[in-house]
Amino acid sequence: MPSREQFHSEMEELNQDIIRIANKTKKALSNSIDALFNQDIELAKQVVSDDKLIDKEEASINDKTILLIAKQQPVATDLRRLIITLRVATDIERMGDNAKNIAKSTIRLGKDYQEEIPKELRTMSNTALVMLETALSAFQQEDISFAQKLAEMDDKVDKLYKQVVTNMLGKTAINSEEVQYLMQIAFSARYIERFADHITNIGESILFLVKGEIVDLND
């Protein structure tokens, strides 16, 4: 196979690796939120365990990308595309870490807390999952019109995050269990907000790939 065709074949393999790890991260967030709302400690533990697989896949993507750079010595857009692959893989891995941290909050809360989980967390999570699907479409098609939609959705997540934190600060905790509840809910909201921020980072990477411009979608 000619060198150019080999490059495109290996690049497509990397793209599929990105989609696969992103889908695992999507499942991690969905499961971590389900575990939180259902007090499902076993599911939360599974999310924590599965995060190791996401870490391994990110390391594999990094190794493949660096090897491809060394073999092909790409320039211009090809080099930029590989650098973006590294950046996107890193953001996805950190999204997995945020999902894992939500699961850890669920484990810390245990099965006996009586307080209701704020419904805003579910809305935040659902919005983040739509953002991830949008970002993956942008990545696959290198379409900046998808990437530019992410900022508006991220604003929605940010507003809900502030609402949750404000509500938590307005509550009075009179014992250690209530303090733990307020802390873990606030942390979980923050983890979802950070999950969404990493998705906007992916959008920024796509904008840079296509237009060669640095754009801050988190601004």
C-alpha cells in the first residue's frame, strides 16, 4: 500500500479509536448519574473500575499517534490533525475521570441518605450527553457548524450548575450526614460542569483543525 494510503488508513483507525473511547465515556456518565439517583453502589463501583479501561485506551491512542508522527513525519494539515487527535483523546479521558468522580460521590453517600437528588443534575447530564454526540459528529465530519453549537449548550449546563450550588449553599446542615450530602451534590454538579467544559474543548480543537484559529467556546 502506498505511503499516503497507509497514512489515511491509520488515521481512520485513530478516528475510530476516538469514537470508541468517547462512547465508553458517554456510558460512564450515564451510569454514574443513574447510580447517584438510584443509590446503586454496585453500579457506581463498576464505573470506577471501568475508568481504568478508558485510561488504557487513551494511552493506546497516544502511542499510535506518536508512532504515526514518527513514521510519516506529516506536515501542515496532516500534522495538525494528529495533534488534535492527541488533544481530543486527553479531553475524553478527563471526561471519564469526572464520571468516575460522580460515582465516587455516590459511594461516599452510601444507600442511607434520605435527601432527594436535585433534578437539575439529570438535566445537566442529559445536556452534556447531547453535547458529546454533537462533538463526535463535528469530529467525524470536521464540521465547524456542529462545534459552534456547543457553546450555547455549555451555557445551559453552567447556569444549572450555579443554580444547584446556590441551592446547596442555602440549605442548613445540622449533622455530618447532611454536610456530606451537600458536599457530594455540589461536587457532582461540578464534575458534570467540567465534563461539559471538556466537550467544548473538543469543539475548539475542531475549529482549530478546520480554520486554523484558536476560539474559546468556554468564554
